Amino acid sequence: MTELTKSTSVAGDATAPAKGANAEAEPAIARVTQWGEIRHRFLANKLAVVGLGLVLLLFLTALFAPLLAPHDPYAQDLTNTLQDPGSGHLLGTDALGRDQLSRIIYGTRIAVVIGLASIFLACLIGIVIGALAGYFGRATDSVLMRIADVFFAFPLLIGAIVIIIVMGRGIMPVIISLAIFSWPTVSRLLRSSILSVREADYVLAARALGADTRRIIVRHIIPNSIAAVMAYAAFSVGGAIVAEASLSFLGVGVSPEVPEWGNMLAAAKDFMGVKDFLWTYPSIAIVLTVLGFVFVGDGLRDALDPKLR
Amino acid sequence: MRGATSAKWVVGAVIVAMAATACGGGDDSKDSAGKGGGTFRLGITEPTAIDPYNAQESEGALVAHNLFTGLYSATPDGKLKPELAEAVQTSDDGKTWTFKIKSGTKFSNGEVVDAEAFIRGWTRVVAKESASDVAYPFDGINGYKELNGGTATPFAGLSAPDANTLKVELSAADFEFDKKTVHQAFSPVPKAAGPASNKAYNDAPIGNGPFKMEGSWQHNKSITLVRNDDYGFEKAKLDKVEISILNAANGATLEYQGFQSGQFDWARMPTPQQSVAKAKYEPKKQWVEADTSGINYLVAFNETAPLNNPDARKAISYAIDRDAIAKGVFQGLQKPATSILPPSFADTYQDGVCTSCVKQDKDKAKEYAAKGGLKPGTVLDFGYNTGGGHEEWVQAVAQQLKDVLGLEVKLNGKPFKEALAQQQTKGTSGLWRSAWGADYPTPDNFLFPLLDSGSINPDESGKALGDNRGRYNNPKFDELITQARGTKDPAARAKLYQEAEKLAVDTEQAVIPLWKRTQYRLAATDKFTNVKMDFFEDPNLAEIAAK
Amino acid sequence: MGRYVIRRLGQMVVVLFGATVILFCCLFVLPGDPVGSLGGDKARDPAVVEQLRERYGLNDPLPVQYGNFVKNLAQGDLGEDYTQRRPVTEVLGPKLVNTAQLALAAIVLDIAIGLLAGLIAALFRYSFWDVLITLLTTMAVGFPSFVIGMVLQKVFVIQLEWVPLISDGTMKSLILPAFTLAILDAALVARLMRGTMLEVLRADYVKTAVAKGLPRRTVLLKHVMRNSIIPVVTYLGISFGSLLGGALITEAIFNWDGIGLALVQAVQQQNNPIIIGVVSFGVGVFVLLNLIVDLLYAVLDPRIRLA
């Protein structure tokens, strides 16, 4: 998991405890803030705005891929394989004569779909389990958090590989396998927020006014904790895209004919030193995408918790 | 079988097949004697075993063949060369073989090599406790079932009438049994070997070959061989062979890099780098090229729709443009195959026996598709194993099938074991990419395992446990194979094998040949003379000499 | 404290149990017979398959297989691998040493680069160096390890030929993979260091220390550094834990003969004993280091009480 869990877990490096640090030893974090103020602070952050631009660009490219791509990304031309970048094909052709630029453009679709869907799924599972654990506490909390620990301690890539082999290759298996091993961070984040917010002044005040616990959780605690989850989520989409590309790179991601960046890199790595353009352009696409989400995630976090900048 | 071995498939070298015309490479003419001595260095991936009881892929064969000398060896072009077998007699029914073994040769620990040493070695491979993967070539010998099944300990079919005579009794006629003995599993072993579970011997086998081990096998690091000065035949010239063990994930790349930086004297290259390497090293005469005894082909599942009739299978074969893929995807470094038997078997090779393989013919493809019920839109499963570098060309084939026949091709990449499980399952349909390499130089080693109904070997659930996973089943073909095995005259026998091949591969298109197995190596011919690729695709260490 | 440790150890066992059970279930439902063939296209002789299935207890029901695994594990026996039939501990031992070397080198780089960069950024807040470091560390997070690895390989191995592609066991061949692994962590350490240091610099006790006239160096070393380093130690400890579990991609790119690479290959070959060995080890080390880090946390920061 090494390379990957790190990138997905670091979201919490300031908002949340570093991964693995046990809840008992965690300081409180999320605070009540006005959304307008958050937006203002976010937009004042140059990197965050750049990130937002990159992410928007990614979404637009994915949406309008058929209009933007100069060629059919699946069309092979065996008489025109491994062409250097040039006039006919701006970024060259691969070993089957397919247009690289078109494949990179269509690759945005897989990245967006898998990145968003897997993190959305992870957040869904994580929020439910985290809220349950935080709400019920005691035995429920222990059981749920041990389950979270199990999935958390599992190496992400290997867990994902095993699940994909069981389910077969494809987009859905990749999404599910990534989500299964990403949710524990979310539930820990939410749970610890709930635990800390539980003792916050405004909650104590609500309680003093006679509000029941469930109402406190739903109306006060979750909305205030969710901010941390959102910052994490934005950040993690980048991590999920990297993880998805890594799976393809290792030959277990989506099917190889699908225009996907990790697939392109996997096919290109043996051409290192001979046809370097085959791996440099998809790499650039991945880096820009991940950076976009990282900047947005960072910006969100800082906007939510400005005291550290 | 070494065609698509563990070591190779991980590497990413596209396994695309063929046979030995052993060209290129060594500048053998002038000073092939060399001055002797020297250390030859090469890299291989970690073998499964080097002990002949379980040595299997070409890496293991490389070490075992240099540590042991058996009855016969194979020349690069698949001819039999007598080693310890001084004379041989075959009974008229083809069931009894008597080998006269050269007397006076020794193992490197001083034990004599006699008939008992062979019986010991062969028994050790077949014994149940050994669970050897290379016991199958012995299955024609009387008593194999009992020994392998654990119900009897001596190998009933083997006997030694005197110290230097080995008598082998077979359960059915086989006039090519001698050819099987080139496999390293048929090596003699000394008493010191003990059972197959003897770990010390597994890692430092004592043999009677041109080289002996220096120290033990350092797993994942190295194996070092030194010349055996007591060798019973012409001694090796090299002092030493240093074999580095490389990571299987990237073996070919590492070998190539090692050669370029002068660390290795022999190397494979990753497929994408081959054309560049060829341009650089061929002018220096450091390029070794051979069509070896293997084949790349597509298994067609003969029992299940849509490929359950010869016309549908011919349509597939005609629709594939082998030339375009060879040029476009393989950069001209692979050659289309038109037969299932490799050209290295000169006696039986029939160029163009698979009529549909010779050239892409879209009209014929459509014509046969119509006849065979392969309508446009038909779903065709096309499986391949991942991690073998097959991703690219299978996509090209799939595209051609879509374009020409309008089929809906479903590519299905799986890791090896799941791939195998799916091929074995009853009811699997469509195509599966496969490769086959010869264990020993006989056509039977292709035709019987791949096409004979005796090699389907279904279990109760209908899983095909044998190598005929396409489940081609034709009594007429089986009859031809049995007949060929029982035919003493080599020319008549070859004819029967040819007839069988034509029936299965042309008339009925049971399988779809794709590419020959062409192998490329780099060899440091500036430092060594007489460097060649042997039958097992390894360097001929025993004959190489330093310049 | 003692009771806390015991409880945490108990939790550790639960996690290990859960992880291995999940792994066993997954491996069990995988299609394909793990001893059905070797790498090649040739099927194994059914008789041999049966012998091997018996030898490895593959015909037993899943709970029995799992029970045997636990029993053997208790004796430090991870079984025999399916290809070479050597003890898993013997196969993985040298690979673990390689992985540990790599992990150690990466951590050293993390500390050296990360701490220094974070320190500079915090001390000279909003200076050119701070902006540069912040920018670089933010960027670093966006580079997946396979991209970093391929770029480094292209530049230093193929272009400049400074480093051999084949690891020759020297420090030189360790540099690139260690660097690939370290870049991300170092960036995160720097960010963490900067963040916590800024927080500590604002703390009352630091202001007091400065106000009462302690030399700047003393304040920095005794108060600021000591208190800022806590989260960094936490992070590094856990990071080391996951590095020890094997860096799959980095080891694959640099052909580093570690347990991560072994794992990738074992998955391809369904060499289950190796998969189980590496994953159990990885999970175990990860959980253990978590515990150690939490304990260390308490030692470094007396305000934290473990209960």
C-alpha cells in the first residue's frame, strides 16, 4: 500500500490525525465556520484556484471528448504504428497505430468516473459507519472500528488486486475494490470529529436546551464534521486516480483496449529509451489531474481551518 | 514443455514461435578452437529447479543440461546425437529398447555412470513422493502408473541385464522413444542424490556433465558452473560460467542492459527494443537468431458454438492478417506460421499446410463464416493470459475479426492459473491464445498432446485436464498417431505424422497457427567463439571458447 | 499504561485475524487451481496436481486450512511456496532484507529532506524559500510513484548512465528507488513540520521563553523542535510500517528484489503461501508500528495520557 495509502491518507495531515494515530490520542479539529467565509478564503488561495481550473478542465474534456479527440481512440492502423509525434498525429501513435492524443483525451473519462465514483462510495460507507460508531459508542464503536482497522491495515493495491481477480477486470470492479479499502479513513475522520464536537460548546448548549441526541447528531454534529470529510474527499480523488492507474500499470485494471492512462503507461514502459513519448504524455495527464485535485483538497482544508497557514 | 514457461511469460517478451535453422551469430569459421579458458557470464530468471527431477523451463534446462549428460542430446536443428548411448536395439514391435551405455565414465564425485545410474535417476523422477512436473515423458514405460501412483516402488519397465546395458520396456509401440531421452529428466544420477526431497542435492546437483557446480545455487542471486575436468567426453573449454539470477518481472530488459554494459556475454532483449538492438548488433555479428521448436497458435474450442465446425474456424483463420501484425506490431521480427509443426523438424515440416494461414483473404473468410454459421454480431470470447506481453497483438487480431467478420470479440485477459482453469472448463467457447514448445525433437510431442483425443483427459466434471483443451476429437487422427508411433521406418513414420497434421490443421482447422517461434539473442562474439543457440534456446556452453 | 498496551495488543490480534480471514476467503474463491499448472500453457499431470493438493492441504475445507495456517504460523512456519517448493520463510527472508534496506534508506531521506525543508519554511515564513518549498511539496504529492520512477530511470539510468539498471547491491543502486519512495513522504514531512512548527512558535510557552530572554537557539532546540517533532515522528513511524510491507510499484519499476515485487509475481502465479506470507507480515508490521508510535507519542508529549 505504501505509495498509495499515503497519498490517500495524507489529506488529514493537518485536519485529521496522521493515519493510524489512535482516536484516544487525537486532538479536536473541525470547527464551525460560515460557508461564505470558506468560499472567500478558498478563492483567495491561488493554488486552489489553479486546482479548480485543472479539475474543471478535466471535467470538460471528459464531457466533450468526442468533439475534442481528432481520431477514434480505438481505431488501429497497423501500417502506422509507433509514429513519432508530428503532423498527422500530434502526440504520435502507439504500437497498434492508435492516436495517442485521442486516447489521452478519452482517458479523462475513465479517470473522472473511477476517481469520483470510488471516493463517493468510500465516503458513503465511511460516513455511515463513522456516524454509527460515533453515535452509539461503546461496543458498536469498538466492533465497527476494529472492522475499519482491518480494512485500513490491508495493503490497498493488493487488496484491490485480489478483489479484481475475484470479480473480473472492468470499471466496476476497480471502483468497488478501491472503495472497499479507502472508507476506513473517512469513518475514522468522521468518528473523531463527532467525538470532539460532542463536547463542543454549541452542542452542550443544544443539549442544555433539551435537544435530543439524535437531533444533535443530524443537525449539528454531521454538518460540522462533514467539512473535514469533504476536504479529504477532494484530495483523495487524486489518490484514487493514481491507484486506478497503478492497477492498470500492474496489468489488472480496466481492459487493455480501453483508452486509459495506466494502460498506456503499462504498454509504453518497455519502449523506454526508444519511444519515450509513449509514456511522457500520459504521465503529464495523470500529474496534472492529480495536482488539480490535490490543490483543491488543500485549498478546501485551509479554507476550513485557516489557523495553520 | 518450455515454450511458454513461467520465466518467460512474466518477462513480457512476446512469445511468438518457431524452429531452428540456427543462423546468425558466431563467427564459427576461422578459429573455432579458441584459446580456451575464460568466464562466460549470462543472466537468467530464477529456475523452478536445476535438479533433473524437476528442472523444466529453459533456464532450468540450461543448468541441468550442463551438469548432466544422458543417452542422447539434440542438435539445434532437432537431430539426435548419441552421448552415453553407444549402441541401441529396438524390438520389431517397438516396445523393447536396449541401450548399450559407454563404460568408464564417472560422476564428478567419482561414482561410475552405469545402467543403474539411469534407473536410479528415472525412478527418482517418476516416484510419487517427488510429485515431479516432468514425469510425463516416462508414461509410456511399463510400471509408470504403479510407481507414479505410489503402489509399487521399483520401476517395472526398467532393468539392467549387465552393468552397462539398460533395457526399457514400453506398454505400447513407440519408435521414437530414444528422442524423448534428450529431456533432462532422463539424466543418470549418482547414489549421492538420494530422494527428490534431498534439499542439499536439489541446490547443488552432482552430475556427469561438461560442467559442475561451484558451491550451491544462491537462490535469486547466482549459480556458478566450473569445467568438469573428468568429463567422459570432449571437455568444455570455458573455465567457468557465471549465471546471475535476475528478477523475472523484467528479466529480458535486465539481460539486455547487462549485455550493453558488458556485464553479460549472452542476452535476450525485450520485444520493443529488438529492432533497435538488431540494427546495432547485427553488423557487429553479435546478433543470434533462430527459429526454434515451438509454435504460437490460437486454441479454438471445437465442442462449443460458435467455433464448433471447421468452416467457422477457417473463417477466423482467413480473417487474420498475420503479415500486417508481424510487420506493424512485431516490427518485422516475428514470422507468420502456416503449420503447427515447426520448421526445425525438417523431416515433417510442411510449409503452407494450413491453407487458411498463408494469406489473409477477406472474401473467403466471409464465405466460410456464412457456411459455418458465424453471423456478424456473433459474440466471440477471446482469452489470453496477462503478464506475458500479449496485450498488444491480441487486440490487433480482435480488431481484424471485428472488421472482417463483424464479430463482437470479447477480449478476456486473466492471470495464468485462472486462464488455465477457464480453458479447462467444459463449455468454454471461442478462442484462446497459446504457445507450445517441444520437450524433445519429435512431431509427436506437438500432435499428440495438442490434438489427440487421448490428451483431452476429462475428469468427472468434464474439465479437460490434458493439453488438448480445444477438445479436438477425431478417431481418424488418433489412429494416424498410433500408427505413426508403431512404424519403424522413419520416412514412412514422417508421412503419417504429416497426414495427421494436414487432417487436423488444414481439413478440420482444429487449431489456428499464428506465428513461428523465432528467438533472438545477443552474444559477445568479440570475446568468444562458436557461440550458438541450442535446441533448448540456451547458449551451447560446452562448445564455447574464449578468443 | 500497562493495561492500555495489553488492550491494544488484543486489538492487534483481532485486526490480524480479520485481515488473514478476508485474505483466505478471497484466495479460496479465486477461480483456478493454485497448483494446477506452472507458468506455462501446459497443464500439470492430474496425478501430480492431486499429490500437491494433498501435500498442501488444498482439499481441506476453508476453516481447516485456516486453522492449519494459524497453527503453523504460531511455530514461525509459513508453509512451502508452490513453485519451487521451498519454505516461504527461506524464500522471503532475503527479499525482506532488501525491502528493509530500501525502506530504511527512504526514511533517512525523508527525515533529511523533509525536516530541513519544513524547518526552513517555518523559520522564514513567507520568504522566497518558504513559497518555493510549499509549492514543491504541494506539487510532489501530485506525482505518482510510477511517474517519478520512470522519469528517474530515463534520466539517470538511460540518459546519463550514472546508475546501473541491474541492482548490484551497492549504495548506488539503492539511490533511485529510495528517492522515488522518499519524495512523497519528504514532501509530507516538510508540510507537517512547517505546520506544527508555526503552531508551536505561536504557543504561549514559547513566547514566555523568548520573553524571559532565553537565547534563540535554546528556545528553538528545547521548546520548538521537541514539540514540533511529535506529529512527524508519528507520521514517519507509520510510513515506515507501510514501506516495510513492500513498495509494489517502486520495486517493480526498479527490479528491486523485495517482498513487494514477490507479491506482484505471486498474485500473477496464484502462489498463495507467498501472498499470505507477505500480506500477513505487512499487516502485522503496520499494526505493530501503529502501537509503537502511539506509545512514543505519549512519551514525547507528557500531556497525552493513554487509557
